[in-house]
Amino acid sequence: MEQIRTKSIEKSIKSKGLLVLGIGNDILCDDAAGLHALRAARDAIRNSGGHDVVEFKELSSGGIDLMEEFTGFDELIVVDSYFSEDSMPGRVRVLSEQDLEIRDASPGSSHLLGLSGALDLSRKLGYPTPRLAAVVVVDVGARCREFGEELSPEAALAVPEAARAIRNLVRRQGDGRSIRRSCGCGAPETIV
């Protein structure tokens, strides 16, 4: 009975527009690259007159917390750092939800439940789940596992590029244009 009541409450949440959600940890060096990019994009958007239908949030955990943050929004842009054997520190990529499913990006994340899993679970539970417009990823090296507040030179150089990608995505969402980030060959487009 409690589960049904919670479900109906969640379904009654009013639409909130676009959420740009930065994921990372400020005390794990390069894990914060996405947060730095989100802050730079947020400040630039607000200083230019802003978008009144976009909300910026930061999250230092994953899993169920992801669902709590994005529930009720129409559109979602996620910004995060990514580390794996294939990472090219400093590379900025814009991925679609299909890219995440094909490449299964979540194992490289330091968060328990990956983004794809959180979106799937939210849909299965009947929560108002946003459309994933894009994931802006900053590839990082092993420094994302080291304690500290300073980004590596590669990650720091990628922040303005990632912030520009976020601003462009927000602008496109505001114009109502759909975003296609993949070349159709399964490889995500690199934003330059």
C-alpha cells in the first residue's frame, strides 16, 4: 500500500523543464571535472541573461540519488568525468542514451547505479522520468581516485570545452531542436 501511494505522489509532480546535473566529488581531483564544467556553463548562461527553464544541480553520489534529482524534469543533461582503460584524459564527448547502452559507460563511473540503470528503474517504477538529452563526459585519468581539490592539467584544459558543449546543448533545448550527437556508426561525436 505504501508503494502505491508513493507512486501516485511521484506521478503528480509538475513538470520542471530542463535539468543540467553535474556529478562528481570536489575532493577527488579529476572526478570534479564535470562539476567545474557545469559551474562554468551555469555562470556563463546566467551572466548572459540565462534560461528561465533550466535548473543546475550538483550531485556527489549516484544510484537512487540520481532518480531523486531528475524526477519530474522534462529533459536531462548530465555532466560527469569518466575513467577507464580507454580514457583519453582531456577528451570531451557528448553521448546519447543509446551510446550509454551500447558502450555501457556506467562501469567507469564511481557511482553505484549507473545513469542508464537509474533512468530504467525510474521508468519501471512509473516516475515522471526526463528524456536524456545528452551526457557531457570529460575523460580523465587515474587522478579521479586521488584525494585533492586540484584538477590535472588535462582535465583543467577540458573544462572550458565541456562548458561550451553544455551551453550549446542548453541553447538547443531552449530552441526546441532535437540533439543528435552520434554519427550513426556507434561512435560518439567529439565536441571541439
